[in-house]
Amino acid sequence: MAGRGLYADAAPLDNKGGRLKVLRNGRWQNMYRPVNPDRPFSGTCLVESFASAYADDHEGVDVGVIPCADGGTSLDQWQEGGLLFDNAINCARLAMRTSHLVAILWHQGEADCYEPKYKFYLEKVTAIMSALRRELEAENIPLIVGALGDYLVEFPDKNLGRNYIYVNEALVNFADATPCTAFVSAEGLGSNPDHLHFNHASLQEFGLRYYAEFSKLEDKERVFDEKCKMNDAVRSKMEAL
């Protein structure tokens, strides 16, 4: 989810007076573009609007983004013990020295639209996300996954046009079967002229959709925590009696 939104289509980034941060070299810096500088053509990304919405709903809290994406990579390159997986773990652990983790955002899949990769997407993404949560002790942290864009039917390589729907189905099934996980639809979102990457306006909307799903999970987690605290209080009173 590195993001390839075109700067020409984007207003200047608002980092909320320095409240939006990005991890650089193990330290928090004021957020600036590109948030995820994985390629010379990196652009705007969906996490910009996600972080902004989070900051609006959590006054007085700095919001940090841990960029680990590498555009165009497949699930085989993200397997546990691989370089991309280990980099994400290491970056998150560095960030967690001075902050706490509140969400994991995932968007990937175009590279797995080819035969026979898409047939094993559910199995592989389940294993990777399970390992990621285990390594970060984040089993109850909201995990948000997003769909591939329907505009892929216009991409010249027909593997994407034919098979992206199977990757999306796998992501839906993964979210449905996995606790504290949500799927985000990409319905109606558009692309850059390349018919491969989301355009800036769609990335901003996508980030808000990610945040909406995150908020639902956050609310459930808050209710669960409150119930646990109430139960603990009741148990304490009973023990005192």
C-alpha cells in the first residue's frame, strides 16, 4: 500500500500542526510525502487520510505511521522470515519503544493475480498475518485489509482483469474468518491513467473507508475492555466479601 497518487492531483499535506508523524530511521518525524518512499515514483497514499481521521477523533494524540510497503511484491516475498516480513517487524518494534500499536493496515494482491498464485492467496495471507500478529504480540490489534480496484479489468495484462476478483474473495473470506479483522471495499474507486494504481482522490476515500472499518473494531475492543474491567471489579468485590 505504498501509494502512487499523483502530486499534481493533491492539495498540500496537512500534518495537523505536527501531530501526524512518520517513522524514519527509528525516530518519529513530522509526516511528509512520500510517506512510503519505496520507489522514485512514490506518490500519495491512503494512510494519509486514515491518519488524519484518527487524529480528528483522538484529540491531543500524536498519530504515527510505520511505512513498510514495497510496491509490486507478492505474498511469497512477504513470507515469515523473509526480508520484507523481517523489516516490517523490526520497524514496528522500533516504533513500539516510544509508542503503542493500534492498527495494522494491509493492501496487496496485484502480484498474486497470476496462475496459480491467486488460488493460494487465502492460505498464504492467513499464515503471514498470523505470524505478523504473533511476532508483535498484536493478536487483538485491529487488522484492516482492502480490496483490489475493479478498474483492473482495463489493465492490458488480462491476468489482472480475470483474476483480481479471486484475490478479493480471498480477502473477504480471510476477514470473515479472522477475529479483529475487517475488509474494505474498493467499489467505485478509480485509477491513474495506468489502470493499475488508485488515483489520489480514490486513495483519500479509501483511507477514510479503512478508518471507518477500524473504528468499528476499535469500538468493539473498547466495549470488550470495559466489560473485562467491570468483571474484574465484580470479582474484586466478591473476593473482598
